[in-house]
Amino acid sequence: MNRWFTGLLTLMLTVPGVAFAEEEAPQEAFKKKTVIEFSEVRLSGELVKPSATLVRVRRKTRFAPLVRVRGDFRPELLASTDAL
């Protein structure tokens, strides 16, 4: 029974793959070199430049100080005298 089921499962999985297989698309051949001639083309117009220039200046970045300057060390001085 198990062998029959395995064979049926294998058959069910392989047959649709064969049925829907597509043929390879034919290879398109392109020329190795294409030449475009601009000798008879005439371009006319005027050069357009921007009327203003925008310059963005970055402001200097300010960081918060990592070390705080203390005005007094009185609590530490009193604690050090207790240790004596």
C-alpha cells in the first residue's frame, strides 16, 4: 500500500511538469555594430541656465557636554574627614 501510494504521488508530481514545459524561445540575432549618422540633423535652440543659485550652509552642530564642572566638593571633603 505504501509503495503504491509513493508511486502514485511521484507520478502526480512529474506529469504536470512535463505537460506544462515550454519550448525555448528562438534566439534573436542583433547586429554587432550599429551606425547612426547625424550629419543631416540640425539642432537649434538656446541655452537655459537657472536664474538663481541656492547654497545651503550647514549650521555648526552643538553637543551637550559630557562632563559637568562642579562648583564645590564639600560633601566629599566631609566624608573624607570621617574616614580619618
